[in-house]
Amino acid sequence: MRAALLGCGRVAEHYRKMLLEIDPVDRFEVVAVCDTDPDKAARLAQAFGCPAFRDAATMLDAGAIDVMFVLTPSGHHFAHARLALENGVSVVCEKPVTMTPEEAAALDTLAETRGLFCATVFQNRWNRALRAAKAAVETGRLKTLVTASVRLHWCRYQDYYEDGWHGTWAMDGGVINQQAIHHLDALQWICGPVDAVCAVAANRMNTLEAEDTLAAVLRFKSGALATIEATTAARPRDFEASLSVVGEGGRIRVGGIALNRIDEWDLVNASEDDATLAARCSVEVPSGYGLSHSLYIRDLVDSVERRTRPDITIASAMSTLRLVHALYASVETGAWVRLDDNPRSSRLGRS
């Protein structure tokens, strides 16, 4: 698979480390990189041994690209993904795939009509700890789900929000759309669809248009309840990114700083395998990005070679984007919001 990286910032640097140092992927080659900052593009191009470009159109015109990874600021994802699809190139968008469900649906339709794919990245779905928790829920080991909780205690200082786009409503949103979106995705992936939400938000340590802290109560369609506690105002470092699930059959907590570790596995009907599960499924990670991007890319390569759709299509990620909008709509209205009413934030993705 011949890939191009559009955007050579923080996320692209993580891709470089994963693909060149930590976990290289067979049958996957970065053949072009692009950034409006020529120095950033040149550094990444040198690392991958490929050409550097300053605009996406020129890179796409050069040809020989199977898929373009969109690693640009969130508010540009829609335009950049559409450009690639219109030029006959499939797309992988880092989260959030777009700022609104309408934009995401438009990309999905365009990809379908062109015979291409447009996928997004929720790499935590490949974490062994999270997959073990999902398997336990799906096989009924927790029986009736009672409650779940997401806790994201990360640290972002003010300089993080001084780059012109982080924390803005038009280009990013706050902790829920930029950081906790991964954990919202994991919550629904494991526990099922959400029926309604009630949320409050604040800025506790940082100055930005959107929020650095959000708390919420969720009700699932199953009747189970959940809480969300997300902040980038933790100091002085990233402390936790955890997901706990409680059911009739026990309690599971996946923790660490990137949903990378089984911290608790206490089930009523324990099996012999449970005794070693934490050791087998827990991985130490250097940052909140985790170590699963290469696993995601391997599955992507395999799906293309099998001529099947990637695991995380826009359709499979749409529920997470809709949940983000529901949480923001609840903050804006001060009321419970039902997802079946297709709520939209009045601020996210708007200039």
C-alpha cells in the first residue's frame, strides 16, 4: 500500500516513530508527505525517504498514491478528505473524521460512488486490554450491564492552545472532541448505543473557546447508566485514561494513560485464563497515543488486499461523532438530550 501523509505535525511524528522505529508494517510504504510548513515536511520526508510537498493538490497530481492519511487540524479534515476522494484516492482521517455528522455522511457517499473507502482512526479498538473487555461483555460474562464510567485525566498546558486552532469551536472543540473522543468511542464500542445524555462543561486551568473539563451522565438504550469525567486541566502530567464496566457478573476496569492496561478483572464466574489475563493483555505505553496505530494499519492493508472495507468506516464511527454533538448540545441547552433527536452543537464546526 502506497500512502501519503497530509500534515506533518504532532500526529505525523507519532506515525514516524511507530512505522520506522517501534513497529514497522509490511506491505505499507509512505511515498509522499505534505505540509504548508516546508521545514516540517522536509524533516518527515527525509525520515521516510520520500518527496515532500507544500500543497495537497500537487501531491495528489503526482500520482502513485493508494491512500492519503489526513493528519491536519480537525477543521480541515472534510475539505482535505474530499479533495483526495475527488482525485481517486482513498482516505484515512485521524479523529474526529469531520466536525459534523453531515460532513461525514457526505464523505461516505462520495467514497461509495467513487468505489473508494474513507475510514477513520480509533486505534484503541486494537488495544489488547480493551478487546478483552469487549469480548467479556459480548460473551455475557458480565451478564446485565449496570453502569460504566470513563475517566480521562490528562495534562495540556496553555501553550497547547496557542497554535491558532486547538480549543477553537471552528477547528477543534475541547477535551471531548479532541482527546476524550477516543474513550467515548470505546465506551459505545463495548457497552452499546447511548440513548440520552446530560452534560456540564467548564474551563478550569486553560483559556480556550471550548472546554478543558466536561462531566456527563449517560443512559444507554439497554437501560444501563454511565458517567464521563474528562479534563486536560490535570497537573502536572497525564494521569489516567480508564474505562470501567460493572455488571451482574462482576467488574472490569481498563486503565493506564491510553486504555492500555487491565487494572481490574473481578468476575463472578472466573476462568483459569483470567488469572493471567492482565499480564497477557496489558502493555506499557509512552504517551496517550498508545502503541496500536501499526496494528490498525496492518488491518487496513489486509482489508484492502482482501477487497473488503476497513474495520472503522465512517458509518461505524458516526455514533461517536453524534455522541460528541449530543454532549455539546446538552451543555449549550442545560438539558437532557436524546440521541434519536439528532442533536447538533450550535458551536462545534462553526466559524
